[in-house]
Amino acid sequence: MTFVLTAGERHEATKVEALMEQGAVKRVRRGRPRIRPDRVLGDKAYSSRKIRRSFKRRGTGYTIPRRADETRTGPFNRAIYPRHAQ
């Protein structure tokens, strides 16, 4: 687990890339910790083209609902989101 400390007024979506670079997930068996997760879940605050592009560039799957003011492009897996967002 990792975290980035920012000022109280700073939006957390601006630090997603920094978190993704630092985070490491311990493997079940032997070996180095994984830096790239298979999938990332986020709420509507993380709904932006820049964030989605960075996940796609890294080869990381993502499930992020779109805000009401966005034009819907691309899939959103409703089956995955409620199961993990509790």
C-alpha cells in the first residue's frame, strides 16, 4: 500500500500517476512485488480522459463510472463496480 500526502485543497485525482508508480502489491508466492495491478477501481472523481489514458498506456484495466456531464465513450462494466466498491 502506498500514499501521497497533499495539501487539503488539492484534488486527489492529480496524484493518481504518482500513486501508480509507487504502489507495489506483494505476490502470493516468491518474487518481487508487482507494480502494475490487473485492474483499478475508482469513483466518479477519477473520471477523466487523462486518467483513463494513463491506465490504458500502462496496460492496467480500469472501472470508473462517468460523470453526468461527460459524453459516454467506451465500456463500463457494471458487474465489477458494485462488487468491489463497498
